Amino acid sequence: MGSLFSSEGRVVSLIGEGTSVVGIINFGEGMVRLDGRLEGKVVGGGTLIVGEKGMLQGEMSVGNLILCGRVEGTVAATGSAHIAPTGKLLGKVQATHLIIEEGGVFDGKSEPLHSSLHCQR
């Protein structure tokens, strides 16, 4: 990551490899990248990126999730939960869109975020 700003100019927070956090992380509409280990909760309207060496044990409620590492727990994403080829999600996911790339692992329960949506003819 070459900059502390996303292409839209929003601040990017980084929890680096080798860092362990226990507790709650609250963030706004920006991005947070987790390359370390977090035990607890993440809450934010923006995007959480869990890098290949990142690990989250607990729960999250975010706008979007990009998972390249490992999450054990509960995920709620108002946008999309995207599991990359190196990603592993063990637990429950509730998202508007769930994307699992070939090689990605999902072991648990999935529910749509908005159960009132119906297919129409």
C-alpha cells in the first residue's frame, strides 16, 4: 500500500502484521486493513480488508468486507462480503451480496441481509 489515502481520498487505517488488538474498532466510511490479529468487534460503514496474514476472531458489522485472510465469527455487511482465493470465513455471514472466489473457504451459515427481496416474474 503506497499511500495512507484511498483513490477517493479517504483515510486508510492499517493494523500491521505482528500487531495484536483486543477490543472494539469503530470506523467511518473509510477503509481499514487488518494484517495483524484482532479479537473482538469491528464496526464501520466503510470497507474492512483482512489481508492474507490477517485474522479476526469475533464479530463485525461493516459496509463491505474483502477477506484474504481468516475470520472466525459473525459477519454483517450492508454491501458485499467478498472471500478471495486465500480467504477463510468460519461462522455466520449476513450480507447483501456474498462472493466466494475459487479457492476461498466458507464454512458456516449464510443469510441474506434483506430477506424481504423476492424474485418477480
